[in-house]
Amino acid sequence: MVPFAALWLDSLGFSGTQTGTLLATPSLLVVLFNTLIGRWADYLSDWRKAILVCNALVLTLSVGLLFSQQYAVVFVLWALSGLFMMASNPIIDAAALQMTLKRGSDFARVRSFGSIGFIVGIVAAGKLFETYGLSGFVWVVIAGAGLRVFVAYYLPKFQDNDTHNSSDPHSSDPHSSDPHSSDLHSSDLHSSDLHPADSRPSDSELSASQQTDKEVQWFSGLKAGFTVFRQPGIFVVILGAALLNASHSFYNVYSVLHWTQIGLSATTASLLWSIGVVVEVLLMWAFAGISKRVSARHCLLFAGFVCVLRWFATGTDPSLAVLIGLQVLHAITFGLTFLAGVNFIARRVEENHAAQAQSVLATLVTLNMAISTAISGFFYDVLAGRGYWLMALISVVGIVCILVSYRSSLSDKASA
């Protein structure tokens, strides 16, 4: 959906400003409601129910796109379906991570199949839309949503009624992962936050005083998550990381649309997108070794300079060969930025507050991405591909934030 959404909306006659606003809205809703949906998922008897309900809602809302494609209708249906899809992703990650811990399997390797599926989906969709046009976009969305409902129905149970783990506010918090993530997630970087579900009582077994203590503990953890950013230098580093992440908004929304408008086929555009995902996954596997030699803050600073280079060069409408090379930089501009950001926090927060602190980072990243996506639409209308230069400017601001942190007393020891 992501690479071809702007192309489809353009075919409906919507302006770049309308497209940017529409595509930014689900992220804004996630900032407002993701925590609430995550808490609801925690209190259900099993995460499988939450995953099934969210995907069923996405399917129902997607079917509505068949009956009207007026802007107001598309806006509402897309915003709500996007909210439930994005909110379900961290729940799925938390459930998968818990299951791999129980079975002793490798979460990173299991999660890599999601990236493989993303690559296959992009290439297949590109070929499909090139052959049959964008009239089938909604049917592709419905087919994907229907398949997710079917698979969700056959998921195993992750929690039993008598071993429900919602009583621990610092267990695998489904809403602590980054909702935009794309294919890299923070949950595998602090899996020590998870505890065996069968070691905790269910909510029905807690006394009133224990229930109160549990809520106080949760709010205490949330407060600690925000308090860590009051330490000298930490907030500006995280803000810088969020801005570097947000600089990808123009690329996420308008890259395929622009590439097809300057003469590339939809299949070629989808292959270019796939290159970025492949190198991103490769970096995920190599990051542990990198972090032993280079500090997270130095990684962020390096990623910032690469962002400026990538977006400025992409804005010049380079040749296909140069575009391929620029897509390889996605591993640094997005992958390294994300991994270094969560690693930066992980070294500076006590383990029992790590999930809440990562949640604050995720919220800040999502909010910046939503704002950047909304304004990207206006600049695409005015500047077309030169809009990438705005992303380069945002990257410069991110670099400045990180450089400001060097005036503080933050240490820079490398840490895996």
C-alpha cells in the first residue's frame, strides 16, 4: 500500500496537499490512540483476539472504498483503517517475540520473513499495476486485508485466561514499538523486558489495593520515560533522531509517484523501493557488531550527513544507476537512524523503565513523521521532485540538534 498510495490518490484527481494530509492522518491518530489500543489489547484474555479484531476492522473499512471515492469518504476510511492496521503491528510484534522466547527460536530471523514478504508484495504490486492499471488498487488492499484476517483466525493462543500478563506494566508492551516502522522494530532490542506470563496473576486474582498499586506503577514508569529526557543532551539527540526519521516522509509518499511521472515504470519503481528494504534488513543483522565499535550518537550524526547527501542528490532527478546507489543509502538514513536511536535510549534508562522510554521515542518519531508527511504534499504540488531538498533541510536541523548535545556531559562509549 505505502509506495503506491499516492499514485492511486493522484489517479483519483486529488492534489498533493490533499494526499499528504490524508496519508498523515493515520499517524496522528496513532499518536492519540495507540496507547489506548495497546492497553485494551493487554487487558483482553489473549492478544490473538486484538489482532483479529483490528484486522477485521481494516477489512470492513477497506471494502467501503468500493462504494465511494469522494475525498471526504476516502479520508475517513483510510484514516480509520490506517489507525487499526498501524496499532495492530506492535501487538503482533509483541506476541511474536513472546512466542519465540517460549520456543527458544530467533526473533530476528522470524521477523525477517516480514521484510521478505514486504519485498515480494512491492514487486508484485508494481507489476500488477503496470499491467492492469491502478483501477485494481482497492481490490489489492481488500485481498491483503482479507488474507490477514484469515491468518489471524488461525493464530495460536498467546495468553490464557488464568495466565494473562497484563498485570505487569513492564512486560512486552504492545504499544511500545514504533508504529511507522516499517521493517525494523525496537522490540527485539530490549527483549529482556519480557517475563514468563505464567509467573503473574491475572487481573481477576488481584485485590483492589494490588490493582491500585499496578496502575501507580504504570504511571510511575511513564513518568520515568519522560524524565530521562530532562537529562542534559538526551532530549536534543532524540529530537534529532526523530527529525532524521521524519525526513523520509517525502520519499515514503511521493517517490513512486514522481518516478513514474519522470518515465520509470511501476515495476522499476517497486524494485527501487525493494533495494532500500533489502539493505535495511542487512544492516539489522550487522548492527550489533557496529555498535561495539561506534557509539549510538556518532552513528546518528553520520546518518544525518548521509541523509543530507541522499535527499539533495535524489532531488536532482538523477539517472537510474545513481538512484540505485542512493537507495542503498536507505540502510544508513533509515535503518541506522532507527537502531541507533533505540540503542541510545537503552544505554541510558533503567531496564524496568526501558519500554516506556522507547514508547516516548516512538511517539515523537511518529508525530514528526505525520507533520512532515502533511507538509510534503504542499511542497510536491509546488516543487515536484525538488521537494526532497526540504527533507535535506530537515536533516540539517536534525544534525544541529545532535551537535548541540556535544555541549553536554553525555558519555559516548560504544555499546552493543
